[in-house]
Amino acid sequence: MKTIPLSEYVLAHGQSKTAEVLGVYQSAISKALKHSRRVNVLVHEDGTIEAEEIRPFPSKLKSTESDVLTS
């Protein structure tokens, strides 16, 4: 398995093709890059491609989200 940062994969393949192979909209790729989300593209030996996001655990909720949960 090969692990490639999303930004590098997009440089090599473009946002549209990346979105297509991951099964998401191109706008999702654009937004992830714009917000510097830590996403890795995993290229498996059999040629399948998937992605994973690296996030801290536990992740902190934004104040608006936590307000909704406590109301």
C-alpha cells in the first residue's frame, strides 16, 4: 500500500479525477484542500484507492456545534 497526501495526489491527477476515484464531488476535494485538512490517499496493491483523514482524538467541537448539543 502506498500513502500519498491528498495535495500531492491532486497535483498528479487533478481535482476532478481524484473526486471521481474517491466517489465524492470535486467541491469536496477543493474544500479539503482549501481548509488544509490532513487527508491521505491510500493506493492499495490491487489498484483500489481510498482516503482517510487524520484528526486529533477526541476532536474538539466548534462552539456552535457544542451549543446545539447542549441545548
